[in-house]
Amino acid sequence: MRAIRLEIFVASLILSLPSHALLAETVLIVQAKKILTAAGKTIEDGTIVCVDGKIQAVGKTAEINIPVDAKILKCEIVMPGMVDVRTCVGLSGILNIKHDSDQLESSSPLQPELRAIDAYNPREELVEYIRSFGVTTVHTGHAPGELISGQTLIAKTIGNTVEESLLIDGRAIAATLGEGSTKAGKQSPGTRGKQMAMLRALLIEAQEYKSKLAKQTEAKPDKEKDTNKDNPSEPISRNLKLEALVDVLAGKKALMITADRAQDIASAIRLADEFKIKLWLDSAADAHLMIPEIKAAAIAVLLHPSMARASGAKENLSFQTAAKLHAAKIPFAIQGGFEAYVPKVRVILFEAAVAAAHGLSFDAAIESITISPAKILGIQDRVGSIEVGKDADLALFDGDPFEYTTHCVGVVINGQIVSKEN
């Protein structure tokens, strides 16, 4: 009777575990006819050895020592887990209703203090949806639509809590130039001139705040560092809005500006140069018209989905922009983006495939959704390519990843099988 109760307890415990926990292995072997490493040449008939969540070895199967009794997954092609360089998944949900739409707060045009970590839901079905196509890391956060809409974070597409998923909190602050963040009537900002004036004024205020903090730290002994130099009895009040922008001025966070039209791209570049801050151009539909200016500014482009709707500010987008950016040696990555209609995000695998059909080479297209976004985001030491020492994040396919009829037949994150479906 006791044995029966024990069996029931064990069975109930197993059923209570998440599906990926059931498939977790300390040692995992992945073998494929082709390994697209995104770090060099393709490996034919290759093997990847994953131990404790890291890639321990990669090479031709004949040259790899395979541990005895290790779990082996086989497929046609394996590539690095994909990295979506700009999305809103986890803040935006798959149902497109009020309770799963935390991507945009419209009560104020300037909200750099809003943290993505406070709104991100790792259990959101939309996260699982993009993971099923091989997306293992996302740079997600507040959507375009306000002059400054909030912050972003970087997370793996697993976990029951944001702490389990999180790689970097507060990676960038999202801003929007052009008609995407202008207001009607007498609300501000109503014009592009007002947009720039509001951004400039807030950044100047942040500079002054940063200077006060620095002087306070330098001028006071440890026990008095919490007081104002000019009035020791009055402490400097914390300002979450300015603190977020101080991080931008200090280079700890990037300023990610959604700018599609050429004039807005030019304004973003000018602002970044004025304040000497790290700029990421988000969406940038007119980037193909601004190649010399973008290259001279040495900034990265988080390029709109290839199949984004060519209307409004994106009316001049081109399927060939990715190829032109690559030819000009401008760092870029193709994003899943945000759209107001379901499912609110595009799958970067398909978007890169379209770019590959319009002038971008196969290898460059793979890089645009793996190692290139990892480098832009500053996480290339962990993800983005299949190399020894990196996280064992892999996407397995039963054919060419860019063929529409191909299936993602397995996804591995941190050495754990989190999806094993066709």
C-alpha cells in the first residue's frame, strides 16, 4: 500500500513539472547533416556536445568523442537559437485584448522610467509561439507610439518568472520620432519640432541631474553623500525619469529611436551626436535612402520586418534594404517588431528568408537573426553562434530553414529540450 502511494506521489510530481524540465539532460548530443554555426564555415555531418547548458564541443561527427548513454537528437540542419533584436512579446500578448497589452502606456509622452521587467510575462503564449520557430532570445520591451515609451530587457524564451528568463534588465530606452508619436489637437508633441525640443530639454535636465550627483559624490565624505552640496540639510530627491536617462548619457543604456522617414532618421542621428549617446535606429524604413549618413554615424540598425506593411511612415520600405546595409558594412539585424494586429509580432525566420530572396546572401541572412543581433545587444559572448563555451541554444530543422515547407523540429535552450515537435 505504501509503495502504491509512493508511485502516485511520484507520478503527480512529474505531471506538475513544466514540459521542458521533463526533457532536460545534463549531457545532450545534437547531430545534423549540416551545422550552420554563424561563426565560420558550415560543418557537414556534424555533432554538438552540450554539457550543463553550455556547448562543450562542436565538429565533424567522426572527430567528436560522444559520451556513453548521452541523449542524442538528430536533424537535417541545426543553427544557433535565433535572437530577435526588437520585439514587444511578453508585454504584448497573443490575444490582442486589454489584459495582455502592456506594451504602451499613453498617459504621458515622456516615460523613460517605465521598466520592461515590471510588465514582462515569460508565460505569455506569444513567447511560446515564437520559440516554436527557433527564437531563443528576445530583446523586448515597450512599443513605439510615445515620444519615450519606456525601457527594454533581454530574456531567454523560457522560465516561469522574469528572473528565470532575464539576461539583461534595462538594456535600452525606446523612443519614437515622426507621426508615430505626435498628438492631435493641442497636446504635445504635435509636430516634429516639438518632439525634438522635448527630447533635448529632457536630456539637458538629465545632464544637470548627472552633474549634481557627481559633485555630491566628490564633495562629501561618506556619511554625508546623501545631501546636497549647496544645502547640506536638503537631500537630492530621486528622479526615476532622469535616472534612466543618466544611464543613457553614461553609456549604460542605448537610446533606441524608432524612425522610419529619412528626415526622422537624420534627426535621431543629430540628437545622438549632440549628446554623445549610443543610438540604435529602430525600424528605419528609409534606411536605404540614408546609407552614407548612417555609415558615417557608425550606428546599428534594428531593421523592420521585411514584410511589414508598406504604409504610413513605412511607405518607402524596400525588400533590398538588408542587402544594402550588409554591402555597406553597417551593423544591422532583422527584427520581429510590433504590430497592432494579431499576433502582434512577425517571425524573424521568415523575415530573413524574404531578405535572402532579395539580395542578401544565405549566410548573411542567417547572421542577421543570430550573431548580428547578439553583437548589437552586447550578448555575443553567450548567444548567437554555435561555439564552444557559449550557451547551448539551438534550433533544429528538417530542411533548409528558409524554405516555407521546412519545420522547426526541436528547440534547445541552455542545454534543455524545450520543444520537440514537427
